[in-house]
Amino acid sequence: MYKTFTILVCVCLLAGCQTKKMDPKQLTNVTVMRNTEGQNTSTLKNNIPEENARANQNIAPKNQRLADRKSQYYIIVASYPLADRPKAEKLTNGLKDKGYPAEIIEAKGRLRVSIESFSTLEEAQIQRDKYREITDRQDIWILYPGNSGQ
């Protein structure tokens, strides 16, 4: 009886550890300031980029492997198993529709949804903290070639 109860408790605990995805509705009033080398500061206000064409030029090819990318720091808002590619694509497209340069990154057998990427860890940490504060979610993290996980 005790063994059955213990197994039941373990199953319930594991079932509750599912990956959360970021609800795009939580990101409707974000203002992002980003200063890049050799470019003017661009602003995202109400999720509409001032220079949409410039933002789209910086998006890496779809589903590119992390090892094949330049050293960049990606703010991850969701992580899915490879079998859940449609869910990852739906979230990514929703974020893109709101003006974010979102992309899917394949790393260690998972699909990571990145809302934005930066060339330095410091920039990524500052923006990650802003997203955490705005959405009241602490599970937003930074992915870079040296840390394929959280």
C-alpha cells in the first residue's frame, strides 16, 4: 500500500513539471530599447518595431542548430521536445506577429523559442530581467553556445 502511494505521489509530481510557454498576450505593452554597434537605437513600442526590415535581417535561418550559430545570447521563453514542433512554431509566429525577432533554436534535442538575441551577456541579462518583470515569470532564461540548457 505504501509503495503504491509513493508511486502515485511521484507520478503526480512529475506530471506537474511540464514546460510552460510564454503567453504572447502578456507581452502587449513592452517597450524595448536596444543599442547596437554602428546603428541607431531602435525601439519596440506596443510590439511594433520602428524599423521592421532591419529587425528581420537579423533573424537567423529557421531551426538552425545552436552549434552552427555565432556566439550570441538568446532570451528563451519556452522549450519544447522535438515532437512538439507545431507548438513551438505557433508561439514563434505569434511573437513575430507582435514585432519580436523570435526564432526557434534546436539544442540538445529540444526546440527553444527565443524572443530576442544579443551579442553580449550583459545586454541579454538586462533584457531578460525586464521580460521577467513585465510578465511576472521567472522561467525566462538565457541560452548561449556554452550552456545548451537552463
